[in-house]
Amino acid sequence: MTALVPQIQVPADVERVVARLVASGHEAYVVGGSVRDALRGVDPHDWDIATNATPAAIQKVFRQSLYVNRFGTVVVRQGDHEIEVTTYRVEADYADHRHPTSVAFTDSLHEDLSRRDFTMNAMAWRPPTDGKPGELVDPFGGQRDLDARIVRAVGEPRERFKEDALRMLRAVRFATLLGFTIDPRTAEAIRESAPLAKTLSGERIQQEMVKILSAPKPSVAFRMLSDLGLLAVFFPELEIAKTIPQDKAIAQDVFEHSIATADATPPDDLVLRLAGLLHDIGKPETFADGHFHQHEFVGEAKARDILRRWRFDKETITQVTHLIRNHMFWYQTDWTGSAVRRFVRKVGLENIPALFALRKADNIGSGARSPRMYALESLWERVQEEIRAASAFSLKDLAIDGNDVMKELGIPPSPRVGRILNELFERVTDDPPLNTREQLLKLAREVAA
């Protein structure tokens, strides 16, 4: 299927690479996601080129280039762009449902496009050259599916998913982020092939999860993943939450509450999105008599296991699990100033905004009728009062440090110094005006005695 599509605008640098390959006697087309996005009117981030030129021939045309892998990809630097130029290829024998054990170059653009995942990603565009108009090569109806907002596998969907199991998660991700539906035949093949998701590495799952969580409503993806049988394979902790009821403002199970809470967090805050999704992941294990005793502590441990399994970095894991552990805090208006300071000290001043945002999302996910959270607003104002009063929230806020204690008491470095500092911190938490150098040195002498 070939059609004229004059509205595709390709950067001049990319056009120059295509033109030089064509002038050297080769075929060259812009391919894949860049064509898909351009047809949607979205500016592609990356532009990939496919050609019948071998890697050696590509490097002959572009002296300043780098041959990066055995799959025929050469990186060409042109102007402000680093452009991947890949030789047409066919692949076979995906023993691990990810990597082909054999790769062969081909002269056929059609064969190259036939190995791609979805029809909307299996189109090629040749920019206008030598007076010839631009040409869209679309052998599998990608433009039609793009217009109809359908995610459809190229050729036999079971074969595509057997080749690379990640394509099943990618189908859900595309459908969620683009607002598309999955073609029924493709969806049925995902259900049959779902067990293959067990072979996916944590890194690859993480990449898809991060993209899914950037959607306006990630709940769409998680319902889809559950319906297609994928969630039970790679994220069983959330799938089982569908069997756990909750007594909330709106009737729902833990699964629906969790994904509604994730929806209520900011799309551009990955830590909050993950915390919203996982904040009640400990409830299935702690469910008894309609209660979830200490589910936040069980949830903290389970969330840490899940995020490690998906190879998230240590800082993200630490931030997410800290929010989960503390999300059940309960404020009462009769808290003393000391109680407010101890709360801030426990949670960490830098974590207060995120914790309050998670609590607000949790309320929204529970079906709260009013978006206002008066108790939370009151606590926030009291925290601000403590900040304005320059209260000490951690040991580093004390007017003296360990060196001062050692010098004043004439003692060497030892655990005793830390114990004295902690006792001083307790006194200052109860009575902030004590936080002066003179007062603390006096107290240090008393504590040491």
C-alpha cells in the first residue's frame, strides 16, 4: 500500500542523510515511531532511517559514523542530530522471547517492516528528493489503524509476542497514552500469550511502567493489564487486590482504590505516582475482620520488593517506601507544638509536601466528597509556624555539634557523643528556646554528669 502524504515534515538534517544515501545508489526511508508521530501531528523526538545499504556501505557514505551493534545500526552525526541508520533486516529464533538468535540483512523494505510490532509502527516515509514527491510505504494498513485509533499487531499477533514478550506491555502502553483501543484479535493473542511476560527483565518492565504512569489516567492501563491477564503474571500483588473489599465512601476493592489514588497524583511526579499505586499494597496480606492492621509497614516491605524487582534506583525506592510507611498518620487539633515537631522530625521536613499530596490523593481515591482536607490544612499551617519559629527538626539544626560536645566535655569520639546529642535534641523538641549554644553546652554538662 503506497500513498502520498505531503504533510510529513522531516528535519533538514534527516533529509540530508536520506538524500546522501539515495545519491549513493541506495534506498533510504524514515521509519517506525517517527513516521507514526509525524502523521499524528506530534513532533518526533528521534528520527530513524532504514536502508538497503549494508553497515559497511553506510560508513563509506558517512565517514564520521559509528557502527554500534550486530543488528546493522550505524549512528550518523548530522548537524544537531544523531541519527540511527539501520540496514533492512529479518530476524528469527527468539529463544528468550526478546533477542533474535539469527539476524540477516535483506534488500526488501517490506520484509523489514513485517518484523515490526504494530501496524502504526510499520510505515516508512521517503522525503521528497530530486523533484520526486514524498512517498509513504504502508503495507499493513498502519495509517488506517492510526486514523481509527487502533493498536493492531503486524501479521500473526501470537508470533509477534513470541518474538518479544514486551510487545504485550507496549500494546497497553500505546493504547493508554494515545487513547486507542487494542484490536480484538491482537487482544486475544495477548491473553493467550500472557504467561510469556514471566520472561521479561525488571529493567524492561520498569521502562514500560514509567511510561504508563506518565499517562493522565494510568488506571486505564492497569484495568487493561488485568483484563488481558498480564497483571497476574508480572504484578500479582496488585491483581490479588481485586479480591479485597474496602469500606470507603464509594464501594470499591483495594485494586480500584489503588489505581484511583494513582490517578489523583501529578503525572509528572514518578515518586508520588508509585506511592499512590503501591500505598495499600500491604492490605491483602493484613486483611482480617474488615481491618488492615499495620498494612503500611507490610506495604512498605512489599513495595520495596516490587520496586527492586523492577530495578528502580535506590533513591526512588527509599522515597516511595518512606511515604508508604508514613501515609497513615493521624492528626488531631489538640496536638501540642511538641507533637507537631515530633511528627516533622519523624517524617522529615523535606518529605512533608509529598506526604500531604499522597494523603490528598488517597482521600480522592477513597471518593471523598469534598476536595478540602481541613485537618490536613490545619496541620500544614502548624508546620509552617514551626518553620517560621526556626524550630530544630533534625540533629543538624542544633546550635552545637559533636565537636562542640567533645571539646566542652573533654571526651574522645564515641557512641556517647551521639547519645548526648540525641538527648539534647529531645530537650529542644520539647522546649525550642533551649536551642542556643550557651544553653546546650550547659545541658550537655548536665546530661554527661
